[in-house]
Amino acid sequence: MMGRIFGAGILLLALLLIFLDLGQFDTPRALWIFTGFWVLTAFVYAVVRGEMVVYVFKRILEAVFVIWVIASLTFLALRFLPGGPFDQEKQLPPEIKANIEAKYGLDKPLLTQYLTYIQHAATGDLGESYKYLGRPVSTMIAETAPVSFQLGFYSLLLAFALGIPIGVFAASRHNTLVDNGLMIFAISGVALPSFIVGPLLVVVFSFGVPFASLKGFLPPALWESPIYYLLPVITLGLRPAAIIARMTRSSMLDVIQADFVRTARAKGVARHVVLYKHVLKNSLIPVLTISGPLVAGVLSGSFVVEIVFGIPGMGKHLVQSVTNRDYPLILALTLVFSAMLVLANLIVDLLYTVVDPRIKLS
């Protein structure tokens, strides 16, 4: 009973936040705090009730270790690659370059630099950008993270809202013209990269080629209001939607042959009840399994989409920071994206027990 209350509460809060965002209303800070508290309480309740405390604790320790390894490898890679953050086309005088390196501690031994970085990162101090002088990296991430989160969230929402129904519809009409047509669409979605899909959508819906009536129908770039969300979200969400559709169809075709499905049909259970209550529920485990890698795909794809559509998110900073050899910004963004991926994989593992109570994580 409590699980359903928590689930319904999270769903209602999510719908309310989406409504406020799409309606361009200011979301009260208290609502964000309450949502975070509610989600955390629901998470703790699910972990304790499912006797997964030890499992979650071990996964958290593993996550800390993984993030430390990623941070260490990124730090070493930046230091050993040719060139430096202050190597420009116009060489700086040696005295000025030495003063700048001393200011940022780059003149110290590599081990000292590494230990200092790990110590500061563990306390939340991500340093200052080398390119944007005087700007803390944490401030830059705080300013751009909400935009990247919006893009990723709406893209994943579109992917699941589009992919699962297409997969169910195709599986229910196996080997028909509808099934073949939907799978051609899914394969096309997987094959086409976002840097091709995005410009094509802009050409059609913004410049009206070849349909003149669609000229100016949607804005080609920026992130100013919900109407600006459509093209980037479709571009980023199309590929994961196609993957989910194919996986849902494949999984449902396996479950449809099960004995309990034939028994339900023999008892006269309605077709839609069999599909959505029995078959779909037992077909979601493979879909959940690929959800973790899908999050990785959405995050990596968002870099390209943010550049194509001029979206002021973290992807733009990551690309520019690599070009500028901005060590603190590169390291901070790498840590942020790594933590998001690790958290996504943990949530996917915990959702297994929700979809199939027979699975025990201990």
C-alpha cells in the first residue's frame, strides 16, 4: 500500500513539475525541496522494504570507486597529452607563462597536483575555469545543468512514450504490413545519427524545404520556450525510441508464446488485457536492461544536439573545454556525467524488483 502511495506521489509531482516547466511558470523552491524529500523517502522505503540495504550500500561503494577511477584516468590523460591549457598560437613570454602555471599549481609535481585535485573534488571544490577567468566551475555547471537535464529528460520521456506503444502494436500484428512498416521506421531511427536528423528537421520544419507551408513552423535553434524544445527533443529521442520499440517487440513475441498467455486467451480474457496486463508487464525486463546504456547514449548524443541547435547546456561547455584544454571544466563535467550514468544504472537495477517481484537484490 505504501509503495503505491509513494509511486502515485512521485508521478503526480513529476506531472506538476512538467506542467509548470512547459507552462513557463516559476517553480517554487519549496516544491523542488519537497519533491526531493519525497523521492528520497520513497527510495529509502523501497530499499528497506526490499531488504536491499546491503546491496545498495555495496553499489554506492562501487560507484564511488568507479568515479574515482574515471577522475584519475581523465586527470592523467589531460596531463600526458601533448600541449597545455596555455599553449596558444601566439606563444606567451616564458615569465608570464610561468606565473600563470604557478597561480594554478601546474608547476608542482604531478603527484602533488593529483592529490590536491582529489582532495578538493571530494569536498566539492571543482576549481576555477582556465578559459573563463574568475568563474568557478561549479557555478558554470549549475547554470547549464538544468537545460541539459530538460533536454535529456524530455528526450527519454519521448523515447519511452513512443517506443513502447510502437513495440506493442508491432508485436500484436506480427508479420503483417503494419509490423514490417514500423520495424523499417525503427531500423531507420537506429541507423540515422542525430547530426543528420537534426539538420533535416530544421530544413523541413524551419525553412520549409520541400514543403513551403512549413516554413517558420518551428524555430531552428535556441532554448527559450517549450516550442523551442520540439526539434532538439525529437532529434535526441528518435534513436532511443527506435531501440526501445525493437526491444519491446522482440521481448513481447517471446512472451506471447508462453503457457500462461495461452491459458489467459483460453479463458476468454480480452485481447487488450492479455497484451498490456500479462504480456507487456513480463516483457519489460529487457527494456529496463537497455535503459542504462540508453541514458549513456542520450547524454553523449546531447553534445551534438546542443551544438547543432545552439542550446546553452553542459554539452557546449564540454566541447569547448576540450578545445581550450580547460582542465578544471573537463574534469568537472566528466565527473558529473559519470555520476549521472552510475545513478541511472543503479535506478534501473532497483526497478527490476518493481517490474518483477520475484527478483531479489541482496
